Amino acid sequence: MREKNPHQVQYVSDHGGQSSHAPLVLIHDGGGTIFSYCLLGDLHRDVWAIHNPKYFTAEPWEGGVDEMARHYIELMKNAGIKGKILLGGWSLGGLISLEIAHKLAAAAAEDPSACELSVAGLVLIDSAYHIPWSKLQGPNPEPELGPIPELIRKSFDNCSGLLDNWELPTWGDPAGDTDQVRYKFVCEDWRTVESGRHHATVTASPPPALLLRCTNPVPTKEPDPCRVDLFRDEPLLGWDGRYPDFIKAVVEIDAHHFNVFELSKVVQATARLNEGLAMLDRLSSPHA
């Protein structure tokens, strides 16, 4: 039997009624699977997850992130997912989500009546600002991950190919002024912090985004950071000052990029994600 994709990993737990919270669709990370999302505790909403349909064949996406985004939009539509959703994912999944949101917004701008699916907010699980990897110079130490399955290793290799030349989609900047971000440090309450300035020139803005930021660097055998940690010391993981009016809330997680979903961390990840989702629900509400 063909595996469902997207796969619904959580259902509203209110005796069959509809949740007042927007459903969440999570895109796979660079390993291609959705196993990590199945470990999460109750997020109090319908949750769908999309795995890489080419995971078992280890085929690369000839059209890159652009092709993936178009294909995943069709997968969501074919699954009957409609209306306003929250969209996101861990690492690569967050970046693909941004491309999907951009394509849906462009389609809606061309023909609002034909767009049955829209992104009310984005959820980036430790997805740092992306610079095409082919433009990066200097050492690139490998993270100490231990043995990993062959198919996941191939998926990581294909992920590297995807990110070598892919550029972030161009949105806009309505003002270019210093922005304010809601920030939740580990073991602290929400506070408002100032982000950097941004300098885009077009007028459309992306949906409000929640960033779950891991506070710890990934262990390596060398002193230099691996690529996922290039902006580890920056509160918004490089997004502020480089990308337009985008990150609206940040929640810190006491973990590093690759262990955020380990069994010892998943209770914390669920709690922190729920805190962030509650804030994103408010930010994405038309009455916010």
C-alpha cells in the first residue's frame, strides 16, 4: 500500500470538534524523514508532515528547492488541506517552507479567487539564514553524528547539492526600519528585543515567522563551526539585518541543531514549540 504523503501525525483532541488553532504542516529535514515530528507531544491542533518522496530511491531533485516546493504544494492540495495553515520544519524543512509560502503568495497575488491554501505563519526549527554554500569560504568541519543509516546519509548528500546554489526567495521591506521581535530565552518570560535593519526593495512581506533557536553549538573535532552554526551566536540566527520583515518571535531551546529531537530533549522541544505556536497564533491573527 502506498504511504500517505502528507501523513497526519496529530489530530485535534476535542472529541471530533474543530480546533480554533490553525493546522500545522511540517516539512522533512535534510535526512528526508518525518520520524522526529512523530516524537512530539500534543501540539493542540491538526499536524501534518511531509516526507521526501524520493527518500527510498535517493534520487536528487533535478529542479532543486523550486521543484520540491511546487511538488509539496500539490501534495497538500491533493490531501485536502485548505485554508490558512502554519507551515514549517526543521533545518532544510524551514527553508523549503519559505519557498512554498513565497509561491503560494505569488499565486494568490495573480488570482486571489483561485488560491484555496495560504500560509498564515512560518515555523523555523533552527533554520538559520541561508547563504548558498558554493559562496562560503573557509573550513567546513563535519558534525560528530556517529553512525547514520545509508539512506539518510544519501539524503544529507542530496541536501548539500540542493543548498549549494539555491537563493532565498525575494520578498520585501515595507519600511526598512528597526524591527521588534518577541523573544523567549531559556527559563525566562517573553520580552521584546530590537532586531537589525533590513534593506530589501520590493513591497510584499512574508508571513510572520517563529524561530526555534538552539543555544548550543554542534560538537565537531575542529575548532571551527559547522555550517548549521555559522550564525549560532546571533539571536536571530542571521535573519535580522539580512532578510526583510520576517522573524517575529524567537524561542530558545537548550539543545544543538542535531539533538533537538532526541528522546532526552523532545519533551522540552514540545513545550517550547507550544509556547512559540501560541505566540505565532496571536501574531498571525487578523486581529493581532
